[in-house]
Amino acid sequence: MIDTYKDRSSGINAEYGHEIHIKYEDQEKINQFARYNSKLLELKEELVEKNKEMQNLNDALQDIDELELSEDSFPFQLGEVYVEMSADQAKEMIDTYKDKLNKEISGLQGKSGELETLMKGLKSELYGKFGSAINLEYD
């Protein structure tokens, strides 16, 4: 199965002066690049959310430190319920959440790095074969 890629403006690739034929295997690589790109964007969005959560936890720790002298206990939200805790208990819970969140962030960063490596390999292979007749920008 052979597909043909044509420059949208003229039907002919300007660099080569002729139509570019894309083999099935090459089309599969282009599709794989697109799937990796989509997954990478999802991971980056998830990383932004996790970093916001981490900032919220850091802010909560700072608030506890500021209020610790004036308060005996603090309301701590667990799901939809608030539980009264001492400052030490609240700090311990926040540290536990931060540790879990750090592991999740590290995992997401690792997956993102793997995808970027795979995408760079596909990108260099496809650009080597098709030159400027193909656009594989992902940022």
C-alpha cells in the first residue's frame, strides 16, 4: 500500500520537484509519532496539575507554621470531610502526601522523557527520509 503526500499548494513537493511517495511503514511511523505527541501533551498537562498540587501542599505547610502558635488544632480535609488535627499530625499528613506526589511527578517526568526520546528517533528518521516535505513539530 502506497500513499502519496502532496504539497497542499501545488501537489508537488517544492524541494524535490515531484510527488513524495510514502510507504505503509513510513505512514505507521508518522502515526506513531502523532500518538506519542498526543500522550506527551497529556503527560505535560498532568505534570502541571501535579506541580500545582505540590505548591498547595507547600503553602499549607507554611500556613500551619504561621498559625501553630495560636491554634491547638487545625481542620484537615480528607476527601469531603474535615478532621481536627494537631499541627504535628497535619504536617505529617502533608509530608506523606508530598512524598506520594513526588513519586508521581518523577514517574510522569520519566514517561515524558521516554516519549521525547522515542519521538526524536522517529523525527530524525522521517526527516532523513522526507526532508522538509514533512512537518513533525511537537511543541
